[in-house]
Amino acid sequence: MEIQNSNLAKQQLYLERVHQFYQQVKNWLPTDLTTREGPNYTIIDSTGEYTAPQLSVVKNKSTGLEQILANLLPKTCTVLLAEGWIEMAG
């Protein structure tokens, strides 16, 4: 039971840090770029199974369409010598 609580605490801390990082990304972007939260997807790692949202960085075009420049994808809360991993694709 104690291990399960520890794993849940690791997951929760990781998800809080992911949301904090997403907020920092939003603050860093120039005005012609914006973000869109994508759907949650399932992460399975040594702490168990949980879900995390992805974040897309998009550029608004004059046509009204959006161009996705990058997707930020949380991968795991367990990484050697780190406290989590977020992959950037794009």
C-alpha cells in the first residue's frame, strides 16, 4: 500500500510540473503563436498507468487556419537522473 501511495504521489507531482511547464511555455510565446491542449493519452511506466495532456504550439495564419509547429508530449515521471520527461515533436 505504501509503494502504491508513493507511485501515485510521483505521478501527481509529475502532472503538476507538466502543467507548470505548459504555463511557462504559454508565457514565453510571442503574440503570433498560441497553444492548444490536446487530448489526454495514457502513460504506462514503472509507477503504473495514468493520463496526461499534450500541448500543441500553433501559428495563426492569415487564412484563419492554424499551423502546428510543435507538440509537447509528456512521456513518464520516471527517468534516470531527472524528474520526468516531456518529448517535443515538430
